[in-house]
Amino acid sequence: MDKNITPYKDSSLGKKEQVAKMFDTISGNYDNLNRVISFGIDVKWRKKVLKIVNDNKPETILDIATGTGDLAILMSNTSAKEIIGLDISAGMLEVGIKKVAQKNLSDRIEMILGDSEKIPFDDNHFDAITVAFGVRNFENLEKGLAEILRVLKPNGTFVILETSVPEKTPYKQGYNFYSRNILPIIGKLFSKDNVAYGYLSESAAAFPYGEALNNILRKTGFIDVKAMPQTFGVATIYVASKK
């Protein structure tokens, strides 16, 4: 992936700082915009991630790039005793902490400010780690994945939910038109950050998906890697483990 794809083209900040700034800015509208942009299908995808994680009966779960906490909150449907939501954006976490409290889950879910490339936990700590729509925002993808591998327990479960590009006609053409022309307009209408959703569509189009991301996961050291395209390929669920 082109590491030069950043939210703010004329900024002197690094990608990591730009992403944090962008999500801080759009945090108040993020949940509603996500439902509109994905037509609500992202809820179904997250439930599939929940099933994959729950089938392995984890006691400790880390949700990286947790944002406003949707997936971390969903993980409360497992028997896990420890659920951590980690994100680089204080604004997104502020929304997430309120959502967790409203659902009376503050005793089960801890939301913390942190960097996916410097995860503040010991080696082999988590039974399951999830990332939903976050890996493409890593400043250094392989460094972030190596950190995830470090804190994942042997035989643990790692699940990524990420956008991908449909490969079959007419879905590919429809996706390209929607992501390039419609998504940025929706973002500008509903968000006070005019560049945010342009960046999100651009980064999604450039990010490696399918076998390309599988190979990066294998190169990092993950095993039992597989990709499961969702909804004609507009998103993909990746599952991997650790020796």
C-alpha cells in the first residue's frame, strides 16, 4: 500500500497523527455515517466476527482501532473476562466510553488510548484480537501486525474486518463508482471534515486485500491464514492464528 496516502495532503504531520486528528474531528458523526455509507451491512459483518471469536471461547480480547467501540461492545456477548478497546483517537474513545457506560458494560470493557504499533501489553497476553476497518490506517502495516502477533497467545485468534474491492462485473464497477463519487459527497454533507471520507475511500482502494493481505500476514508470522469475502467482495474477513 502507498504509505503516502494520508488524510491531509499538505500537513507536516505523520500519517499516525493525521489519522488521529481526522477521527477526532469526525467522531461525533462517525457511527451514523457508517450506517449510511454501508447501508447497515457492517453490523452483519461484525456479527460474523463475533461468531468466529466466540467459537474459540476467549477469556481475554483486544479490539484494536476500536473507534467508538462497536466491536468491543459486541464482544461482551462472549464469556471473556477482559475486553480492551484500544484506539489512537481520543475523540472516538470519548464517544465509545459513553456507549459502554450506557450499556452498563464499564466493568467488562476498558477503553484505552494507545498505538497499534506500541501495544501496552505483555507478550502472549490475549486469546483473541480483532481489528475492524482499522489496519489500513496503520502508519506501518507490518510493524502493527508484528505487534499484534507479539501480544496474541499461541493458538490465539486474530480477526480482521476490512474493506476490499469486488473483482467480478458489475460489482467492481459499481463499487468503484460509489467509492470515488458517492462516498466523498456523503462524507462532506454530514461531516465537518471535508477530506476525511475522501481519504477513507482512497485508502480503501489502495489497501492490499485477499491473497495479497494473506501473504503479508504469513510474512509477519501468522499461521492458518484465510480470507472470507463478504457481500460481493466489498469487505473481507481475515482469520489467522499464532504458533
